[in-house]
Amino acid sequence: MKQYTHAYHKPTLSRRQLMAQSACGFGSLAALATFGRIAQGDAGQGLSQLHHAARAKRVIFLFMQGGVSQVDSFDYKPQLQTEHGRELTFDDARQLAKTGKRTKQRLMKSPWKFQQYGETGKWVSELFPETARHVDDLCFLHGMHTEGVAHGPATLFLHCGATNFIRPSFGSWVLYGLGPENQDLPGFVTIAPSVGNGGPRNYGAAFLPPKYQGTKIGSIGSERLEIDSLTRDLPMQQQQQQMELLQELNSQQIARRQHRDLELDAAVESLQLAWRMQQVGPEVLDLSGESATTLAEYGIDHPVTRDYGQKCLLARRLCEAGVRFIQVNYGDNSANPAWDQHSNLPKHANHAQAVDRPISALLADLKQRGLLEDTIVWWGGEFGRTPYAQDNGTGRDHNPGGFTVWLAGGGFKPGLSYGETDEFGFQAIRGKVHMHDLHATMLHQLGIDHERLTFEHAGRDFRLTDVYGRVISDVIDASV
């Protein structure tokens, strides 16, 4: 049984004062742990040893909520341009689900011009001119396909490897497998996540011990990037007294129990982490110490790019501080999230303008600091979009059958375009990569065998990739 031996001094606060003043700080963090589902056991701080040599130590996931159109960004289809307006019959996933029938659709060309970049001559649309400068460092996966034709199921599948069952998120599995690098910060952070399409389940630990769940920083629509209040308004001496008294109360509570209480353990650990975070967290979250040049590179001096620029810069700082998994969300809480342009495809330009410069700055910054070598940067959404106009209109529908993500760093082959969709960009036809395969491959680069990273729950061993997934060795750089 875990005992606490911290020195205890008689507090100047009464217990009633303590509870009243700390209810919105430490207590809120404890609740996060207490409300989590507790598994029967705890594997500790990561694997006892990695399954094989790791090429990466951490992941930065740039989540493009709503589904970026691959044929308007990184999957150039000249035939789509030349056959604009032609009607063809497609096995539309959503229409098949609704009616069971194939439908005729009108091809719609991209409204944006493409040009070649880098030594590889990669075609990129004018939506992403800044990211395009880094194409020789990026590994494009053009044969992606996934489960779920609606945002909710597809978003859950991207994060958790399941469309409906409550499963741990990818970030939680990574933290469970590797353990934290920095004991004073959360090992898994999600910046301004959406409350919809899975909400907290997208960064939840499910049946893993609650300490592996993600910590939310900031909220969509707010420029304040901070963790929920940790009684920061009290003098440090009073905060110290609060912590010491809470430690004593917790120690007494634990001592009275005959058996280990995992919920109480999780709550206590959350309190301890909250206290340690209070000492180092504000410095990490404070962007004011960055140079004017750095702030300008991330676009923080411009209203269009300020929001996502701050998030990307914070991601770099968290990366340097030893956070294992950092998710940088671009989205909103509306019914049609961010990139979901069913009837107004030109709005893609607004979103691209908001994220392109910050993403480019993040890639350059990580590379210049030597962090890109052992950091996986993962860009993408829950699915792609159709190459035809939805209902013969001005937008594109959901497309889980063929879309693009890209990876950088972490031992992936730079300058590679792997996989292919058909001539119109509708279905993956070669070099197909299922979302389970992507998860398996990223875990592999972190030194983890996806088939051996398991957790026993409800009488069986669970894993992120369920009974599926394969490592895509063709995208791994074997030259280093």
C-alpha cells in the first residue's frame, strides 16, 4: 500500500477553508481521474523495455477536424480537371448506407491550381504554399482508408481504433506503453479539443488506468492556452499548506482501507501531478519569452494565423519539455466541423490560410532544433472528401475510401509519396493503408509492437489495433 511521507506542518487554514478554496483547482483534476473507468490493475510507468529499437520518442498530431479534401490539397488529379462536369456512377459510401444503391455524381475539378515543389517535384495546391516548402521532408500516404462515413464514428476510429466501443485513445496507448519523459508534466496533452464527435473519448483512457488520459489545454474559440485553474490566485505559502494537508488527509484515507482503491490512487496521483505542474507548467505555457522573429514565423503577429500559430508554438515547447503525445486541434464545435465543406468548398481556403503558415513554422523549428529526428509529426483528418459535387452543388461529401495524410520525422522516409487513389481521387487502389495500419506503423517507430501492447480488461486482452493492423515497412527509412 502506497504511503506518503511528506513533512506535515500545522496549517493556518481550516479544513473548511481548504476545501472551499481548492474546489475549483486540485479538486477538478481529481474528478477527472475519479470519473474515469478503472481497470483491474496498473502496468506502471510504461513497458519494462521497448519491444525493439525506437526511431521516435514522441508524437505531434495536427488534427484537421472535418476532413480535408485530398484532391484539393496534396493528391493532384489532372483527369479530374479535364473531365469536370462529367456524370459517373460511384459507390458512394453514404448513399449506399442510406439507400443501398449506387448513385450518379458530377465530377468537380479543384478550384485551386497545383504546382510542383522541392527536389521530389511533389504536386501541391495553392492552398498550402508554406507547407509545400517542406515536401522533401514529408512522407505522404495517399492510399489511406478508414471506417465510418459520418464524423462521429470516423473521428472515434481515428483516435481510438473503434467506431462505437469505448476504447483508449491513441495518445493514452502511447503513454501507457512508453511512460512519461517528464514527471512534472502530463505525458499526453490535447490542445483545444472539440466537445463533439466523441469529445473527451478522443483523449480518454477508457479502461486503462486514468493517469494515461489526455490533459486538455485551452478550449476551441478561446485564445487562452492554459490548464484549468490550480488555485493560482493564492500565495505560494498557502498553496503549499493546502497540498500538505491534502496529502495528510489522503494518507489517512488510504490507511483506513483494507484493499487498494484504484480510483483513490488515481485521484491522489492527479493531485500530485497538479502540484508539480503548478511549479513548471506556467513557464512552459508562457509564449512571451519567445523572440519576435519566432512569433512572426508562427504567424502569431497576424489575426488569421494567431490562434493556430500559438497552438503550434506551444506544441514545440511541450515537445522540448518531454511530453510524449501532443495533439494540436484545428476545428470547432459546430454541427459541420471546420473542413466539412458540403456546400461551400471555397471555404477550404479560409482554413488553409489559418493553419498553413503555423504548420510550416513548426516543421522548420523542429528541424532546426534537432527535434524532428525523434518526433513524429502526423497531419490529417478523420477521412477525405469526394471528387464530385455533393448533390450537384458546390461542395464535397465525406470520403473514407481514399484520402491523404502525411508524416514527418520519426524515421519515416522523407520526400516519399506512397500509395495511390484512382484517376479521380475517390478510392485507394495501390499502397492502401488502413487506419489500423497507420496506428501500427507509428507505434513501431516508437519502439512498440502493436500486437504486444495489450491490456487485460473484461477477461480478454485488448490492443489499439484490435485484431488488425500491419506495419507498413515501405514508408520507414532504413538508411539511418
